[in-house]
Amino acid sequence: MSDIQQKSFCVFIGLFLCFTLGVSAQGTVVSGTVTDSRDKNPLPYVTLSFKGSKIFAKTDNQGKFSISSATPYTQLQVNYVGYKTRILSVVPSTTQVINVRISVESQNLNEVTISSGKKAKYRNKDNPAVELIRKVIEHKPMNRMQSDVAVEFQQYDWMQFSMSNLSDKFKNKKIFKKYQFLFDQQDSTEVGGKNTLPVYFRERLSQNYYRKNPEKTKVITLADKHVNFDEGLVDNNAIGVYFARMYADVNIYDNNIVFTNSQFLSPIADGAPAFYKFFITDTIKTHQPNLIELSFIPRNPNALLFEGKIYITMDGKYAVQDAFLKIGKGVNVNFVRALEVKLNFEEDSTTGKYHLSKSHLLEDFGLGKEGGRGFKGERTVVIKDYKTGIVRPDSVYKGLSIVTAPDAEKKSDQFWANNRLDTLAKDKIKIYGNIDSLSQMKSFKRLMDVMSFFFIGYKQFGPIEVGPFYSFYSYNNLEGFRGRLGGRTTTQFSTRWYLSAYGAYGFKDEKWKGSGTAAYAFNNKSIYTFPQDFIRASFQRDVDIPGDASKTIVPEDNFSQSFRRGVNDLFLYDDFYRLEWMKEYQSHFSFNLSFRKWTQNPASALIYQNYQNNVLTNVGSVTSSEFNLDLRYAPNEHFYQGKTYRERIIEKYPVFELNISQDVKGLFGGQYAYQNIVGTIDKRFYLSQFGRTDVRLEFGYTSGRVPFPLLNISRANQTYDYEQYAYNLMNFLEFVDDHHASINIDHNFNGLIFNHIPLVNKLKLREYFSFKALYGGLRDENNPNKDPSLLQFQTNSAGVPVTYALGHTPYIEGGVGIGNIFKIIRIDYVRRFTYLENPGVSKNGIRGRIQFEF
């Protein structure tokens, strides 16, 4: 007999006994279902009681309840941790059905207090709640999916993004007069406010496989349906990737749960008792096995931690049956005003283990305070057909771990009607048509056009984009004021051919500069679309600074580059001719095979000289002709893909790069024959509550006899911007080498220290630490101090050398910084520790940068 049947039978027997005993007043009986007011999902284990009595009941795992009393009570009280308490009127001495909707409580959970009024001192020692959570942690390995030999299941998920907290005044604006159907209305107390405007919706169906030995996973996307904006304004694939990154899967059994780019510590992480306070708040005996309701709050309200509750099975497995997680208002995360997660687990009839059956994630974003206009995001995941122990052949796991069926985006409406596993999603399919209507609005097109200009830097005119706007003006000591105008074609022009060009003029040197590029994409999509496969020919004649690292970060003229510290009079007029073939594979391995002819003409104070017959003689230019092979491997890499750009998402996975070059003397005027190899490894380390660390290791070696302009010139930064992968207190052309190794460490403590300082913690500042070391040298055959026939190192106007070879002492600099100032500014104090005797160097400096982070 089911729980519902048992309760109904008990109610029937109770009523029958009352009737047969001749009770003058009929008992009060209330039954119904308790649901979440936002998503209408049933809530398990909610506490109900007749107000003023000691009669209690709990909802079952379907949210259903039944409560009765012979006393004629008139009010029913509904309590649920994390939700607002509701008191409902009931008709005394009657049997009635009341379905209850409750809403999330916006305030944080309070610590438990003793009835005497004194606050209990929380301790882990001899705390039954902590002992229980340690049992949960101890049993995590057996409760994970990975403990089974093989698992497979079908997963359906939908994702929605909406403008939120819209006022009636905004809704009733003239431009929306004919489009009132676009808006969704909900309870004004819910996250997102009364009026929301859906702007994106996507749903997917996938088949998932896992094998333990050898460990393999496979996800096959069977169907994918999403709204489509005007491709001329928005790259729909880029939007999908961005939202998928924001609303990632939630696995409570992982030590850390990643939202946006922040790691939150799971309440059942291995070290959770050191960061959370736990309280046993209820025992659920209406469920088999019995459950313990365990509530938790963060010890530090500003840390990346949750508050909420979990339900633990008391059958010796200590598995999570259900969970509700949310973040408090003090959490050091930008632009996220609310975040809530609900997880439901089901018991597998084969193994008796509990597996995730449904999850719902809700986030509210905004620049201002709660209640102001912003954005609301939701994602629901439903899992069905969960099977264990079925060992599939190796062919199932062959190839990439994530693949998409060729017809995934071509499924019919009837297919989706039959395969939507969530009833709520059926009410949202109107969004597809609504967004199509929205995208046709002229005002919406204008808005997207303006946003594209400011965020990407280009203004579109049909098949051509003009920009980037931040390069229209700049200044340097050689050119003076510099104006530049450029443009490029888009996929509206061609999905195979890509053209770009710019022209620039220096008002001081009175010279024209420019560049032209033509590329052909073999994939018939674009040269930016993964996997890339194109050939490209380019020419560039422009000004450069040897060792300037700022253009490796933003490879365009930049207004901020107009402001530099120290002496800036070392320039080159460069001529580049390049032909390249770029090939990328689904495994994220790629190669770029190219040929480059490069002619350097020194300008301003930069002079190329060598000794000929013991006479110091000027050398007009240096020309090299080189073949290059760039190899890159970035396993599990993700990126934001646009029509004419692609930006890598930095994650925990390493990126390996290797460049091999061979210069050929006599080919197209090449003057030298040498080989060069440079390798880098980039890796981000997530350290949970201690922040994250970005590490770059690099090595390089040059063989052959080479003049210093073609050696490795250390990346220096003489702007006031803080550059993560450059030496911020090194001067341009200060160090050269033909062999080197370096390490670059940048650590973000994510408020670990500031979060514990009263008042300061309200500013949500973040601490940074950086360390950079470069070790290398120069062989005698490439050292002009040993061989006067080589091009001599640069000197200043007083004849003092300003270019050096690295010696036995490494170049070292470090720094500390404060970030998240006004949510976008980072300021670092940097200090140089070695080679302080070099002329014109700074021992200390202050650098700043603009960075947008959650």
C-alpha cells in the first residue's frame, strides 16, 4: 500500500470512529499538495501544523499531505526551511482539499538559538549534525555514479533567460504596445519580480553513457532546439555557449560546484565542516527509509558558500535524497543577486542507490540592488531511463566524448511534444514564436546593433563591419597623433572568403601605414568557426616597438597605449608578408603552417649598427625569411564563438603550445639561417575557498648565429595597464636571450582576507598576488660584446647600454593587488627585485586594469 493510500485509509478509519462514537463535532481534515510558487514543482517534506496545536504532518516526496484533528482548528501553518511561512484559513470540522504554494524566503537562514535566549556556541566537537555530515562525506564514493561499473540515462534540459523586475511603466511603453504577449507575469514576491520578458529559450535531449573501466563518458545530443535571432546582429551559437557556461550541471557530490567562473564549496565537500555550520532540524519518518533534515549556513557569509538544507537517508548509505541550496546577499560574487538550486534524487531499483532525477537552477543578475531591473536565468534538468550494469561495446565510446547528431536541430514539433520530460517546459514553447516577433522589432535591432558596437568594437554596414572603434585614435612619440580606419567582411559577404584591411596615418612622421588580408575557409562556415580550416595571405606595413607585450594582449592600436612610462623612443617600421594554413581538429589539436618574410627598419632612437673593419657602421634593415609550425593542444576547451571572433574560456584544463621556426638564408632576401623553438603550458588551478591560480610555464631555445633583433626579446610593458603575461617593470628591449625558461603565477584569493574584516567585507574586494621569474642567457656566438661583427646592443643618448643579455641572476618581479573595486577595477602594486642597476628602470610601480568578473 502506498503512503497516500495508507494516509487515506487512516483518515477514513479516524472519521468512521468519530462517527460511530457519536462525536458531536466532526473533525477537521485537510489534504492537498504543496508546490513552489515559481516553478510549480512539488516540495517534499514540508512541515504543516494546525496553528496553536502540536499536531504536525509532512508532505511526501510528491509534495502531498494530509493532516487531521478532532479539534475544530481554523488555521493551517506551513513551514519549510528557506521558504516564507504561510498561514492559511481552513473551515473547521470539515474535510477539505487545499493546494498550497509557498515562495522562497529572501533573508538568510538564522543560527539556531537556545530557548533561554542565549546564543549557543557552535562547536564541531560532539555535534551530532557534524557527525552526520562526516558520515555523508565518508559514504560519498559509494553514492557517486562513478561507483557503478556502467551507467546510462536519457537527459532532457531546458534553459531560459529573461529580462526581470520590469515595472508596469516599462511594460506599458509605447514600443511594447503591440507586444504585450511577450511578457510573463508571476507573483511579485518571486525572484525576477512581477513582470519578466523572456529573451532566450533552449531545450536539449541527450543520451548519456558512463563506463568505469577503462573510464569513459559519452554524451550524444539527440535533439537541440533554441530561439534564433537575426544572424546579422547576433551569433546564436555564441549565446548558447555563454548561457550553458553560466548554467552548468550541479553535482552536490563534487567538492566544488562552479557557477559562472566561481567555485562554491559543496555542503558535503570533504572539508565542509571547517566552513559550514550544520544543524539537525527534523526527522522524516513518513519516508522509507527515514530521512534526517540537515540545515546548514556558512561560517563566513561573504565566502563562496551556500545556505539551505539536505535530506539524508538513514539506511546506512547516508545518501542525499533531496537538497535545496541558495546563496546569501553577502556572498562575494558580482552581479548575481540571487542563486537557488533544488536537487531531487530517486532510488535505483537495481542497486538501491540514489541518483539525480531532477534539478532546477535559478539565478537573478543585475547591476543594482535586488528589485531593480536585471536578468533572470533558469535551467531544469530531468533524467529518466536510468540504468546500471549494462556494459556497452567500445564502439559506443569511440571518438569525441561529446557529439551532436547530424539532425539534432531538425527535429519536428511532434518529436518535441513526445519527448519533453518536464511539464513546465510545455508552457514555455510559446517563447519561440515570441522571440521571433521580438527580433523583428526595429527598436530591438537598434539595441542589438549598439551593443555589438560597444562590446565587439565594430559597426556593421551590410556585409562589411567598420572598426574597431578603440583603434580610431592613438598617440606615440614617433607618429604623434595617429588616425586609423579599418574594416572586415562578415559571413553575409561570404562564408568562404574573408577580407580585412586598415589604413593609418601618423601626423608627426607623415607616413601612411596599412594592412590587407584575404582568407579562404575550407569549412564553408567562416575562418573563426570551430574547427578552423583556412588559408590566409596577409601584408602589413606599420610601426612596432621591440618587445612590446601590450599588442600581444590586444593586437590592435589601443587608446591606452598612448600613455606610457619612461623613455619611449625605440621604434621599428615593419614590413610583413605572410602565407599560412590553419587546420583544427575536433579533438582541439591544431597546427598552423606558415611562411613569413619580415623586414625591420629601425626608427627614431633605435639604430642597428655593427663593426666593419673596426668602424661602427649603420645597418639600414634586417630581413628574415622563415617557415613556422605552430602546434596547439587544448583538451576540453570551450570558447565564445562569434561570427568574426572567438574567445577562449579559461578553465581548469591545460593548454599546450609549441612553435618551431626555421629561417632560410637567401630565400626572398633572408639574411640569416637559424632555428628557434618556443613552448608554453597554461593551466588554471581552482583552490576552492582559497581562490584560483593561473600558471604559465615557458621555455625557448635559438640555435645558430643570430643578431639581437631576431633573438627572443623579453615581453615588457611600459603602459600603466597591468599585463598578466608581461613584465610590468621591464623596459622595452631591455633583455634578449637565445635560451630561457620562465614562470608566471597570478593568484586571485577571491576575498579570502577581506571577507573577514568588518565593514571592509561589504565592499566585496578581492586580493591578488603575482610572481614572475625569467631565467636565461646568451651564448658567446650571439653576444655582440663578444663578437663586434654582430649588431650591437642599443645604447641611450649618453652611450650607456640599455639592452642586456640575461646573466646568472634571473629577472624577478612580483606584486600584490586589490580587485573588484566598483566591480570592474583591479589595482596592483608591483616591485622589481633584480637588475635594479640598469639605467632608467623603476623599482616600484602602480598598475591598473579593467576586468569584468562574476
